[in-house]
Amino acid sequence: MNALTLPDIAAQASRQALPLEWVGMCGIALPVLFDGQRLNAKADAGVSLDDGEARGIHMSRLYLALEALEQKSLTPALIRSVLLRFLDSHEGLSKSAYLNIHTELLLKRPALVSPLAGWKTYPVSVHAQLQNDMFHVELKIDVPYSSTCPCSAALSRQLIQQQFVDDFANKALQHADILAWLGSTRGIVATPHSQRSNAQLSLRLDDFLDDLPLIATINDAEAALGTAVQTAVKRADEQAFALANGQNLMFCEDAARRLHLALKRSPGIHAFHVRVVHAESLHAHDAVAESRWDREAA
């Protein structure tokens, strides 16, 4: 008995001739390699359907092309080769290919003072497109940090000053008495409010970079802010963190400007968009600031 040929419905002509901008799959589970780590990821893979007469694309070909991401470290060159395979497998149908990879980068971060260290995750996304031989990559990175309100700090200092006047007015000042007062709850009657904050960085990379500057960008952002959230800590680390917050008082506007200047100095970045969100502890709403830069528009 002759084997029946399996039907290929996607290869049939479309009843309504109309090109489509993007056709593909979202949320494909796969592992990717980066900096020696095997990361759990989700991928969105697709191509344009420029042949309006075609019924559809061959999604299984896109799926199989993603296997290359399991075998080599994630680089712009590897991503470009996957996109080329997307287009080669859809010759005559598609002129553009897209690939988005969403994962969490796991980095071990040292404590501020003690020898402790712990792991911290950073949500990252890689967005790549290949169209008419033009290839570009964009990165999205979330960096958590702590922010202490400058206004709250000033108001707290004023209350402490007033308490000092109330307790020591018309009294001879003794060093031991002042030192004890400063270490008491009566002396420090108010503390500024802080909040866990988040920097959302969107970067357009220069063409033909050899590597994805994920770790370098995270390090630059945390250095610019000065108050990265911690992992394992001892009391000395917690004290150092309090000192860092006191020396880096920030409105959301301050944080956005710090990140803008740091990213502008970073090599390999063609354009960026910064969005910072301070999850207010005083208010029931968040404070937000945004900034953009493009080398061509500068």
C-alpha cells in the first residue's frame, strides 16, 4: 500500500490575499546559555508574511531553529544566525524575522562589608530583528534598588533639631550627654522613609557587538545609584546600607538623571530609554520619571 502524503495546509493559497506584518509563536519554553549559566527562558519567534497569496508560515521550522540557542552562549552573532535560519526556511514568503527572549539573569552579589554573598535575579529581555539585511538588538533590564526621599530626610532632621533644642535649651552641653542622646530613641525622633525602587532600562545596541552587555549595564546602573538591594547581610552590612541610603538621597528625578548619565558613558549603546519607579511608602501611588537618549539625535 502506498503511503499517503501528509497534507500541508499552510502551503495552500490564501482565500484573502493580504500580507501580514508578523506571524509566529509566543512564550516558547527553552534554555539559553549566557556567561556560563543555563537559564530558563521564554521566546517569541516570528517572521513577516510578505506573500499575501500564501495561507501561512511554517511555524515548526521556527521552533526547530531555536535549538541553536541551547548549544552556544547567547551573543548577537548567534541571534543573527537564528534569524537568518528563520528567513532561509521561509524563502519567498518572508523578508523580516523577529526573536524575543525573556529570562532572568542570576548573579551572585557580595555584601557591602562582611564576606557574605547571595544570589539576585534580574529580569532581562533580548529583542532582535533582521530586515533587508539590517540587524539590530535591543535589551530590556530591570534593576532593583533602594531610594530614600530627600524631603523626608530634611523633615526628619528638622524634628531632630527641634528635639535637641527642647532637651538641651539653657543647659551646659556635655559630650557624654550628647552622645547618649544621639543613641537614644528620644534623640532620633524621626527617620526618613525609603522605598524599594526599580529601574527599567531599554537599550538599543550598536551594530555588530560581539557580546550582550547585560552584566556591565547592571553594574554601571547599580554603581550610579549607589543603593542596590542586598542579599545575605550581617548587621555591619545593614549599617553600611543605611549609610549608603543616607549619602544617596534620591527623588525619582535624581535617579533617572544618574542612570541617563551613566548609560550615555557606556560603550556599545546607540540609544536608550530609562524609566524609574519609586514604590512610595508615604503615598498609595508610585513616583515615576523617564528619560531618553539617541546618539543620532544628540
